[in-house]
Amino acid sequence: MSHRTPSLWLAEMPLLLASGSTTRRDMLWAAGIPVETARPGIDEREVEQPLRDEGASEDAIAAALGCAKALAVSLAHPGRYVLGADQTLACDGVAHHKPTDAAAAARQIAALSGREHRLHSAFVLARDGEIVAEGLQSATLAMRPLSEAFIAAYVATAGDAILSSVGGYQLEGLGGQLFERVDGDHFTVLGLPLLALLAALREQGLLLS
């Protein structure tokens, strides 16, 4: 007689993450959510720029990007629950993106040094081309004043990992050295409002309550 191992995840298929983000994937796995990934293949700047031209807020842009990712992958995978997520960063009205190289990361960190900035993290859950749940949370981070020598050493030590995160840092790693205060949910800072997502998955009957 075989016995099935109990699981919190109730769906037959894993959640499909519309992203190549290893941070989000690992967060979901750690929370007991089986995950597969599929890159959405969208031009994020093409989605973002018209919204910026219209004066859209940073949180609205994060939500729109998450929606575009979720719907693009959902339409290509009928019947699957697809998670799209995105994060935006603004400091004194200036938006920042993932740095393209080490020099860009150094400039970005220098611009944030000694100042507060806001992170907006959004998720969108879709199935068969329709949105079934969405959520958004924000956090405020205060970066301590950083010397040029520290920034240079930080960028050199962190390596290519800083190129995968908006702001040029990963709070769960070496980036923790940059800050003097963080106001907000830890998961939100990492790029996914995990607790709100788990609640949405329970509401959809995908997780054991």
C-alpha cells in the first residue's frame, strides 16, 4: 500500500513563475510552493515608458509590469496558474532600474547613499489569460552615507550578483551592509509580497488552509 506524502500545495501542477528571478523562485520553494519558471519575453521598458509618460506612480508601474508578465505566460500555458511579479525603486522622484554593469551599479548606489528610497513590489496571479488575484506592498529603506572607497569595494566584492537587482543590492546578502534602517516587510524588499500571495493562493484553493 502506497502512502502519499502530505503537501500544503493542492494543485496538480506547480505554480508557473513568469520570471527568471532565482530570488523569487527560492522564496516560493522555501514556502512550500512547487515552482516552474517561464520567461515572459516582454520588453519591460516598452510596457513601462508609456506609463511614465502619463505620470503613472511607481506602484502602478510595478503592478502593470507584473500583469504583463503574468498574462503573457498565461496565454501560452492554458490551464496553468501563472505568477507575474515586478519591483520598482524611486528616490526623490527618480526611478532606478537594474544596473547594466559594475560602473552603473556604483553610480546608482552613490545616488542612493545617505538617502531614503521606496521599493514597490507587486504580484499578479493569472489563469487562461485572466487575472484572478493581485497585490502590492511598499517598503522604505534608508541607506547610510557611503564613502567612494566603500562603494568601490562593495561593487568589486558583490560581483555580477548586483546586476540582477534593482538598486544594485541584495538585502539578504552583502547589501545588508548598505543600510541603517528598513521600514517594511522583508519579503517585499526581496521583490515579492509573499504573505499576501500566500493568502491569495489559499483563496484560490491552491494551498491547504
